[in-house]
Amino acid sequence: MPWCAPCSRFFNPGSVGSDGVCPDCGGDLTPDQTVEDPSGEDGSELETSGRGKVPWHFWVGVVAMVVYLSWRLIQGIIWLVH
């Protein structure tokens, strides 16, 4: 985990830029305090739009919600017709 000593806090690896500085105070994070991307990449691709990657389980929840709401819409239409 990236750690900033002046701020006394941990940062998500996706929230720290490829330059290795603290986003709050601009202090340097030493290389031994940073963690590489678990996929084996160097991390420069993580910070392309200013946000990290969305976890896979978020998309599973989105799909489940769409399926559920679609089914409820079908039930509502059937209820209105009968």
C-alpha cells in the first residue's frame, strides 16, 4: 500500500499517479512503500482517466439489477393487462 508519511495515511494504488507522489500534499512515496498492480503491469495504465479500474463484482451487481428490474417490468405489464 502506498503510504504518505507527512499525511499519515494509506492510499489506494489506483489513486496514486505513475510519478509516485501523494495526491494530497505532493510528498514522495518511496518505492518500497508502493505496491505493483496485481495483474503484473507497472501501473501506468491504471491511471489513464484519473480513476482506477472498476471491480468485476460491480458489473455482476449491475447485470443482476438489470435482470431483476426487467423481470419486475414484465410482471407489471402482465398485471396491467389482466
